[in-house]
Amino acid sequence: MNATTQTPRRFQQGLQRLLQSRVAGVLSYPHGVDRYLEVLNPLWSTTEVRARVEKIEHLTADSVTVTLQPNTNWQGFIPGQFVQLTVSIDGKRHTRCYSPANSLHRTDGRIELTAKAHANGFVSRYLREQLQEGEVVTLSPAGGEFALPEQRPERVLLISGGSGITPVMSMLRTLCDEGYDGEITFLHYANRAEDMIYADELADIATRHNNVTLLRAFGEGESGGELSGLFCSEHLCSSVPDFAQATTFLCGPPPMMAAVEKVWEEEGLSDRLHKEQFTLATPQLDTSDEAGGEVRFARSETLVANNGSNLLEQAEAAGLTPESGCRMGICYSCTCKKTAGKVRDLRTGEISSGDEEDIQLCVSVPVGTVTLDI
Amino acid sequence: MSIYHTLTPEQFDAIGQELDAIRNREIADLGEKDEKYIRTLIKRQRQLEVAGRGLLMAGFLPPAWLAGVACLSASKILDNMEIGHNVMHGQYDWMGDKNINSRNFDWDNTCTNTAWKHTHNFEHHTFTNVLDKDHDIGYGILRMSDDQEWEPRFVLNPILAVILSTFFQHFVAVQSLKLEDYLIYKTKTKEELKAEFKPTWKKMRKQLFKDYLLFPALAGPFFPFVFAGNVTANLARNLWSSQVIFNGHFPEEVEQFPESVLEDESRGHWYVRQMLGSANFEGGRLMHIMSGNLSFQIEHHLFPDIPAHRYARISPEVKAICEKYGLPYNTGSFMKQSVSVWKRIFKMSLPGKRGGKGKGLMAKVIPLKSESGSTSRQAA
Ligand code: FES
């Protein structure tokens, strides 16, 4: 590394250390340094990963590809891992998981996320229709077990369906950038050729790299693919006869994942199959089964059957003592984090989203199973 | 006789429904504009604070000192009133931002988030103007109601009120300790008090250290200028916020209630009690922002968790409801309300019942109950 890149980096590290120091903490008490930094520039933070939207592209009709420039708190990722992206939509924060699709060796340090906008995918629709270049979003550090091993496998099979393509795309791009010389088969399932994300780039990679075989499978009666129809063991036998020797990475919609898993299980190869569950937004719950399900108090490791009364009462009945005050929704003493599930607001009758969010226990009734952080 | 006794149960229900409808409409409308509003305000406050503290470093120059004090006072007032008070009410919890949230927000004030939410959000807002339940009636120091038993110490009412206002942030910080229970009524032991004081003292220490030691020390030889500037800014905030709060509940016509009204109180009754127990004052936009929109104390007490910048728009509707049911809508200029408050403070220093128009209510109350919407609750 030469001196010109070293100096700003040293300076930056020094500044970072200064801003995280105790003195800075006391001077900025009680708000903290970050609350002042973000006034100057929304990207600045001493701890949080924030990123600016650099580019928005539409590779297919219903998808969006967002290129992000993260701040220096971004620690990188392993191909296959995901990040949690938080955006503010009409004043409210929403968080979703996306797997970066870019190569680990991308030189500009940017992150590329691709999402398919489903009819009921609230956040993906926002990303596709409303997100603007220049906006600042929040990211979590990368996480997840689904990741390309440090010791690159000798033979790689990548299987994906729909927008499950992103983590394996990152693996493919990374391996190609590294000059990996083992065999790679990229098997992708999409409804139609037009719906296939990264179609052009994949075709290009396959022609430039002799060790990469691209297999596209489109729906019955669609043209343009090497294979057709849904995943079946015949596809494997005819096109990837040596699949048993490969380390396989799989990401796609649940039915497809199940079909692939079954084959690997039958062959006794389960330990060679790495998979990332990729789920569609959970469908709207019918309010008729409101009183069903259970209430899970995660931190106290307690679980009770949902009896339909408000969550404060249910928590107390379960022997917990959450903070409370007015018991009528005005003092916010009973606010706690709901990590999963939906609740109905007793005052407005409105049903919440299934996202992680703060709720007031005393005026919230669970709609089906709910998990609380108490 | 207070209107509280002449309304029929049906009228209470109707009032409840009309106000609930406003609340639901506003909640459904929450969105980007509220986010923008609070974020912009926070940004302004942080800018004012940095400017104020910066200017005070050059405080040996009188204009810089004055400008610094002005900026820092404005910063502290914004931080405590329109930002801190409102955020801690949960007005912006729906945004899902962990930094603008009733659970995590902390303010430039010696009172802790937890203590504040207990005495203010819970006790004061739930039991508004109910004697022996709402500690804001006199803060355990003053006599603010005819029906508070007179004690010799209340002769000092006006002087105590000045002291309370001068050190308002500290009195608010220790309010949850109910010091009078230890000092005067002897119902609290020293050990209990000590344990309760611990978290508050931690916060107080940090605030005092920052304002009176660290920042002045940063100015080196100009220590005294920064010190004096910070004292003045804290004082300005204390005097202003205490007066705003007094004006919200202690003008002479504002009513107080006996504990019996709480029994099986319906939503409608609760709303009416909030309206009878609060008072507004008038002013321009800046006045409203600087008072944390507590100039709309009536609206705030009806809808404590609706973003306060919305009160101005809701107020004509609330006024119309008051008119429709013959309820008073107590408002006036800041001056008028302040004078009225201080009159009450002076009157209450003497024993006996000397007016305060809420007194009819304190006579035997037979709560009028209605079936629907009754909420049971227990005091913590
Ligand atoms: S207990 Fe007061 S809001 Fe739930």
C-alpha cells in the first residue's frame, strides 16, 4: 500500500478513535457522538453501517438492482451471506434481508443488492418504485452460515430459483475474479427467459470461462433454456452427472429447495448441500384465527397458548413482570419489542405488520403466534 | 356545580367517541411529514447546541457570550420540550427508529427517562389533576389546591414556587423520589430513598459534570465565562419550562378531582377530566414550538401520543366539541395564564378554601358510570 492511501486511512482511524473516546462521549452526553455527526452528513456514524444509493437499475421487468456505497464501518462479507437493509418508508422504518450479489473482489467497495418486487412485497416494491439515487440507507453487518468456504471446494454446483440467484451470483463472480479453475455449474430456474436476473452477464461469464457451465431452466413450453420445467432429478442426471462430487449451494423458493434437498438426502449427500432459505413475504393472516397460536416470551424462555387477551395480561398471567403503568395505552411504560408475529391495536382495531417493531403490551392483542423480547 | 356532574352518561360516551374518532384519524395519517418534522427539529437543536457551546468558548467577548447563551438556552428548551418530552411520550415510536423512541431517548436534563415516564407519562397523564395521585399538583412542595390540607410550610408557597422554578430540572429529576414522604411525612426510610436516588444521581452527575466542569474547562482561562453561560442557559430553560407547565394546569379555573372519580372511569369520563384539568395559551408558531406545543395542553392531554405539531390543527375541532357539550375550553394569552397561576400560588399559601373554581367538584362525587369503554387500571 502506498503512502497516499495510507495517510487518509490513518487519519480516519485516528478520528474514529477520537470520536469513540470517553471524552467525546461525555461532551455529547446524553445523545452520543453519532447524533451530532449525522446532522453534518447522514452517512457518518461511529458504529452503524450506512450506505448511499449510488445506482438503481432494472435488469428485468419486476426486479431492481441497487448499488450501495457503504461507510467505513462496513466490514465486508463472505459470498452467500446476507445483510439486513433498513429503509424509511412514509416515516416508518422497515428491515429486510438481502444477499449481496457482487464479487468479494469488487474494487470500488460497493455492495449490490437485487430484489424482485412481489405484489405483496412491501419493501421490495418500495425499492423498485420509490427509492432514489443519493438516499442513505442503514445496513447490518453481514451474517449467515450460507457462505463460500475459505478453502474453495474443488467442484462447485450452484442451484438457484428466482431472486434466490443473488447469493450464488456473488459466489460465481467471486470465484471467477479469483481465477478459480475448478468446474462450476450454474443451474438456475426461472418462469421465463425475460424474468431471469443477470441473464446477459451469466451468458457472458460462461463464454469467457471454460470451466463455467450455465444451465437455464424455464417453465414448460418456454424457449431459451437448456432445460425446461421445475427441478427434477432427471435434470441432474442428464446435465450434471457428477453432482455427487460437487459442493452444492442452493437458494430458491421453498418448494424448489425441498425438491433439491430430497434428492441429496436420498443420495446420502446432505452434508455436501449448503442451503439458504429464501422465503416470500408471509401471506396476510386471516383474523378469524386471532386467538390461536402462542405467545413466546423469548428472553424469559416462556411460552403460553394465546388466549386472546392483551399481551400485558398474558405476560403477567405467565408469571412475568413487564413494566407497566396506565394499562390504557397512554404512558408507554409497557412498550417492548415484538420480534415476530402480528398484533391488533385494541384502540384502532388495526393489525400490525409481522415485522420487528415496538408495541405497547397493554393495548395489543396477538393475532396468531407472536414473539416478544421480554 | 362542575359540568362533570351535569353531563349524562350518553354524553360522556358521545364525547369519548368523537375524540376517539379524531385520534384514529390522526394515527392513520402518521407518516413522512411527521418524520420530517421531528428530524428537522432535532437537527436545528443540535446545530443550536453546537453553535451555543462554540460561541461560549469565546465568551469573554460580550456579544459572543450573549449569543452563546441564547443558542444554548434555545437548544435546551427545544431538546426538553418539543423533542424530549414529546418523544418520550411515544409520539414517534411508530417510526421504528431506535434513537427517536420513548424507550431509548434521553434528554439534556437531569431527570432520567425512566423516572420521567413514571411520574409524567403514567402518574400525571393518567391521574391528571386527581389529588394525591397526580404529583404534579404542587410537586410535593407547593399547595396548589383548596383541598390539599394546609400546613404551616405553605406560607412560603410563593417563595417555594420561585425555588421550584429556578431549579426545575433538579426538582423534576427527584420528583419520583417523593422527597416529602421522607422529609415531612416520614413514610419513607433513608435506605429506600438512597436506593431510589441512585440512578437519578448518576444522570445528575453526568449533566452537572458536562455543563459546569468539562465545557468550562475546555475554555481554559475563560472557564468562568462558559460556566456562567451554562448556568444561565439552564436557568432560562428551568424558568421557561416550569412556567409553561404551570400554565397548563394551574390557572385558576382549572379543576381538580378527588380520587373517587377514578373508579371505573370510562373513556369519556377520562377525556372530560383531561379537558377540565388543562389549560392552553395562545401564541405564534415559534411560541408553540418553544413550549413543546404544551400551549395546546388540552389537546396534549387528550392525545398525549399524537405528534404535538398536529395539535394546532386539531384544536378547532376540540374547541367545537367543548362548545357542543358546554365544556369550558380554557385559553388565554401567556401573560393572562401566568398571572392567574401566580394568583393561585399566593392564595393557596393561606389556610382555608379561597376559591379556585374547581372546588364544587371536590364535594362528594358520585361518579357517573357508563357501560362501554371502561378501563380498569391499578396504580403502580
Ligand atoms: S401500561 Fe401505559 S401504555 Fe401500556
